[in-house]
Amino acid sequence: MSEARLRRAARETVSGLPREFWWLWTSTLVNRLGAFVATFMALYLTLDRGYSATYAGLVASLHGLGGVVSSLGGGVMADRLGRRPTLLIAQSATAGSVALLGFVHDPVAIAAVAFLVGMASNASRPAVQAMLADIVRPEDRVRAFSLNYWAINLGFAVSSMGAGFIAQYSYLAGFLIEAGMTLACAIVVFLKLPESRPTAMAKQAGEDDVRLGTVLRDGRYMAVVGLCFLVALVFQQGSVGLPVAMGRAGYSPADYGLAIAVNGFLIVALQIPVTRFIEHRDPRRLLVVSSVLAGYGFGLTAFAGSVGVFALTVCVWTLAEIVNAPTQTGLVVALSPVHGRGRYQGVYTLSWSVAALIAPLMSGAVIDRFGAEWLWGMCALVGTAAGVGYAVLMRGLPEERALAEEPGLAEGRAADADAPVAAAAGPEAHTPVPVPVPEP
């Protein structure tokens, strides 16, 4: 009976989504299965090439800076050129630059190419998010974003283990494998994903009505972006503050690997069932609770005295991550006008890119000057501030339709309602007809 319930739950989780979504999901999974550079760049530079840790940190920062630059550029491209062309350009450029990175040896050249890799790889994110919003009905978006997030983490978990074995034999092979799999993603996009940009709606509303300045002047949206930045700053500590703090406390890299592995395993195991639980619940409460839970999950790290307790704190903030990621992305989509989703998603992506730049500097400075306990206390305060911010920002909105009736989105609601019809029809649905949305 329990097995029958499990099968039914699985069917309900994946049912009702257009086939274009599954092709985009497949592209995401393949892309993450081939991830190598971001995970093993520091080891490659220090162990294989013999550069200093300082130089490796500089290259990592340049890689992140490239992502900051392309967050906005990728969003503008997704609106102006379309989601599909943006994905093709970004993924092809990523494949070429990753392959090139494996062959360059000069330190200046390595730094420059790493910047290009960061810029190319991050440029596709606004287009992917906008494409998901284009083709999935509003009531299914939290589920769709959860499934996409699950694919990202499943692919990353597998690739991290595989890349470790590959690195023992050849770092160059790792770079070439990532380039090949990224190119495979571009081929999937080219063959299976028609353009999803709602062109009819864009022409009716005027494509030039939404510029980056428009996004930056959108007070409520920018407040959400600011809260996303605070939450991202907290979650980044799992990869920047936690390993440093555990190392200072005398724990080995293997101990950190064991503790942080809990994060990936829990996301893969719980993302889908938790999504079923939260799918139709009030997003306001979910964002408040998950932000506070993330802050205090990291805050509890101050009391950890063994690997088991560290792993337990990882469990707490991972649960917050599972709830927060799809809910927050759904909020961002709901606050974005249909004909400006690319730019809006680009600014949202920027919040995470900037957090990835600031978090290492912040955690290192705090730990060096005051100690790790202060860092974990700050995480608790930042998470609480984000939770209070969400509560205040979304106060007064109706529970279920709080996000569907935002000012300025009325022109996009009819398009969203008809989106599944166009998506189900396949590429033919993208001919110039009044129904604006198609694909992934």
C-alpha cells in the first residue's frame, strides 16, 4: 500500500507538465552531470599547476565576477534575442571556453579564460528561468522549479564524485568532458526546444517598455532581490565559511566532505516529497519560515563539537534550502511582467552572483578577526532579518493569489493561462497567433 502511494505521489509530481519542460529539464541535468571547473578549479591550479592559494582565489573571484557581469547581459539577451538563442550562444560559448581553459598555461591567460567561463556559464540562467515561467502554468511553477532544482543537485552530486576520479588521472579530460556535455545541452536546445518568448505579448506591450532601469525602479521587486541576496549570503556559508571553520577547529577535509555531503543527499531524497507538501501553501509563510530556519541552521554551527553535530546543522539549513529555492523563484516570476522576464530574472540572478563574491570575503574577515562563532551568529541575524523582510513586504496580500494579482502583471495573466495549450502543441504552436507562450 505504501508502495502504491509512493508511485501515485511520483506520478502526480511529474504529471501535467509540458514535454518542452522535460527537454529543458534534461538539458539542465546533462549540464550539471558534466560540471567540473567550478568544483575542482582550486585543486587544479594548486596541485596540478603549482600556483599559490592566493592566485587560485583570484581566479575563483574572476570566475565569479564573470557571472556578475553576465547576469544582467543574459537577462537582456533573453528578452531581446529570445530564450532559445540566448541558451544556444551561452552554452556554445561555455563549451568553447571550458575546453580552452584546459589548454592554457600562462597565469594571465588562465585568469582571463576563467573570467570568460564564468560569464558564459552564468548567461544561460536568466533564459532558463524565463523559459520555465513561459511554458509552465502559474499553479505548477513551484513544482516545476523544484524539479529543475532537483536535477541541478542530482547532477552536481554525481558529477562531484565522478570528477574526483577523473581528476586523479587527468584534469584535461575533466575540462573536455564538461565542454562536450555542455555542447550536448546546446544540441538538445537546438533540436527540441522552440522559442518560448511571448512575442505577441511583447509586441502588444512594447518590448522597449521594460529596460534594466525599469527593473531597478520596481520598488517591491528590488526589495525581493535584496532579501534574496541576504538569503543567498547565508546559504553561501555552506561552501565558504563552513570548511574554513571546520579546518580551524582541527577537522580534516574528509570530515567536511562527509558533513556537506548530507546537503546533496537530502536535496535529492526530499526535494520532490517536500515540494508536494508546500506546493499549494502560502508562499509568504514558506519564505519567512525558510529564511529564519536557514539563519538559525547555520547559527547552530557555533555549538557543533563533532562531525555528527555539524552534519545535523547541515540537515537543518538544507531543509530550509529545499523550501526556499523553488518558492523564492516562483515569487520572482510572479512579480515579473511577461514581456520583461529575462531582465527581471537577470537582476535576480545578479543577487546570487554578488552574494557568491561577497560571502568568501565576509566569512574570511569575520573568522580571522572575531572567530567562527561570530560568523554563525551573524548568519542567524541575517536569516531573521530576511524573514522579517518577507513578512513585511508581503503583508496584506491575499494568501493563495497574493502573487497572481500584483500591479503591472494583468497584461500577462491571459498569456499565462493559455501557456500550457501552446506548450503542449509543440513547435507548431509558436507560429504568430494571439497565444503568446510555448516551450521548454
